Amino acid sequence: MSHDTVTDASRASERDLLSVERRLVDQLERSERQILELELVLSDPDTIQEDRDSARAVLDSIRADVFQIRRAITRIEMRTYGACVGCGRPIADERLQMIPFVAHCTNCA
Ligand SMILES: [Zn+2]
């Protein structure tokens, strides 16, 4: 009686998920540092309007990323990471490698 094959397979994917989670946490920390820097630029009264506008645009897009990254980390913890949140089918590996926090497959994106 042996479950070695099953155990090895789930161990491998566990390891993969851990490395994905590490990547996501790194990205999250980087993004949060960027947000702090941009908030400093915005809170500086000497910052000109043009720089303010571009800082706000970048800030918005980083905040959107942070939101997606947090949700991806939650999906890892809930064991649903890698499944499309739209249709439930697996998201292609290449797509996940390119955008680790992607939530939708190409059909649902
Ligand atoms: Zn889908």
C-alpha cells in the first residue's frame, strides 16, 4: 500500500506555491514602498502639478496591483490559486508565470 506518487506530486506543487507566494510577497513589499515614495512626492508642497498628476496615475495603478496581489495570496492560502475566478478552469502556466497575480484565464480576461 503506497501513496508515494500522489504525495510526491502534491509536495511538488506545494513547493511551487510557496515560491509563487514568496514572489508575490516580494512584489507586494516593493509596491508598498513605491506607494510610500509617491505619497511623499504628493505631500510635498513644492511638487509641481504635472508631477502630481503622473504620481497619482502611477499610484492608482500600483494600488490596483496591490489589491490583485493580496487576492492572489489569499487564493494560495485557500488552495484555489491557478484556477480562473471566472470559469474555474486552470489558468495556463505561461500566463501565471508572466503575471503571477492574474485572476482570469485568457477566455475570461
Ligand atoms: Zn476563465
